[in-house]
Amino acid sequence: MAELMDGKALAKEVKRALKQEVAQLIEQGVTPGLAVVLVGEDPASAVYVRSKTRTCKRLGLAHFDHVLPAETGQAQLMALVDELNADTRVHGILVQLPLPNTIDEATVLERIDPRKDVDGFHPENLGRLMIGEPRFVPCTPAGVMRLLDAGNVDYVGKHAVVVGRSRIVGKPVAQLLLARHCTVTMAHSRTRDLDEVVRSADIVVAAVGRAELVKGDWIKPGAAVVDVGINRVGEKLVGDVAFEAAAERAALITPVPGGVGPMTIAMLMENTVSAAKLTLG
Ligand code: GUN
């Protein structure tokens, strides 16, 4: 039976340390500030945004919430980003995705000052990650790595299979595993013989957004399995991995919920504190 990688407990630890760091920064005259922009009424996004605000309050960060109607135009959103870029109280800017399809996501993300891009989605920050000089690492991938590190996972020369190729998770997490000297395979929903690919993985990161796509008998005995998926099936939340069966074979596995989810917000707070420190020079 696998050992659980407990994201809730690890996130708590990270936040405890951050709270002290925030207090020290405030003593030095800098209150780290996060601006969160939500366009429209996607219920899941609204839940995430509330949770980010709550965490800012708990840790002593300033937060600036901007909730805009779904009809907001691109120009109006760009003007808000410009305003936040110029606001010295704001160290981090997060525009909640997905945006309504009337707005071009890439154009908005590129408008964010890369030094305030605590999501790490700006092409400059993703490029820096790719060349091994990261500034802000996207929060979910950073949380995945923190969980694996805490589990003392051995990376060097190991085969890591990332299932999913999104800008938010799959692509950055593959770069981070590569930087730890894994041999990385980027698989996705169209990969041929996905089961066989996953069977050879010492580390599996599942981030495709398909309920229990990764079956228990695909897991190599002793593997470390990180499940980034959050899928609603009826009343239940399930991951991209069939948890019960996978846990029989894995050495380490994350639960859903309580695995990667709590780590994402902790990493966002960490990035915002780093952004505030950047302004101290
Ligand atoms: N939507 C889902 N995950 C994320 C995230 O990490 N950042 C933003 N901005 N939007 C998201």
C-alpha cells in the first residue's frame, strides 16, 4: 500500500513559514500584495478566487480583488492590467483562467508585467523556465515538485511520464522534471499505447482532466504518482488516476482532494512574496 503525499499538511507548513516572512517584510516597510482578476461567473473559478483571498488575509498579504462582468471587453481588461502593472502596492497579478471566449487569453497574459507574473504564464517566464533560469514557476507544477521532493523521490535517470501538455501544468512540470535529471516523456490524450508508456514510468504526473484515465494496473510497482486532476463525477471529486487500485502498487501517491490542490495556493503565496522581495532588490 502506497504512502500518501499529504498536500494539505505540506501546504500548511509552507504557509506557516511564509507568514513569518511576510511579517518580516512588513517590518521592512513592504506589504506583499496580490491582485486577483476574475472575469465572469464560472463557479469553480469563483471558489478558487475566494480561497486565494482568504489565504492572503491569513498570511498578512494585501489583496486587491477585481471581479468583472462576463461582458467585459478585451480593451477594458487590458486597461486594468496596465493599472495593476503600475500600482506599486501590487507585487503579483493573477488573471483567473479560463477567460470568456470573447477575450484572447494569450494577449492578456503577455500584457502582465513579467516581474509581477506570479502565475508564471508569461512567455518570458516560461522561456526562462525552459532555459533553466526560472523566475516564477507556475504554481501547480511548483506544488507537484514540492510534494515529490518531500517524499524524497529519486529523480536522476528515472523515467518520468507526464500525461497532459497544458501551459498551466504539463509543459512546465516536464521542464522541472528534466531539470532534476529525469528522462521525461510527455504523453497526452492522443498518445498511442498510453498504458504501455505509463507502465514504464518511475514517476507519473497525471494532468489531463479525464476522470480515472490512468488505471491502477498501469502503475509500475514502487512508482511515485502525482494526480493533478480534479473531476466531478456525480457528487464525488475524482482525479485522473484510479486511486484505490493505483495505491496498491505505487510507493507514493497523492490523494484527490488534499494532494496537489492545497499546494497550488501555497506556491502562489510563495511567488507573491518572492515578487515583493524583487522590489527590495
Ligand atoms: N485556472 C486554473 N488554474 C489556474 C491557475 O493556476 N492560475 C490561473 N490564473 N488560472 C487558473
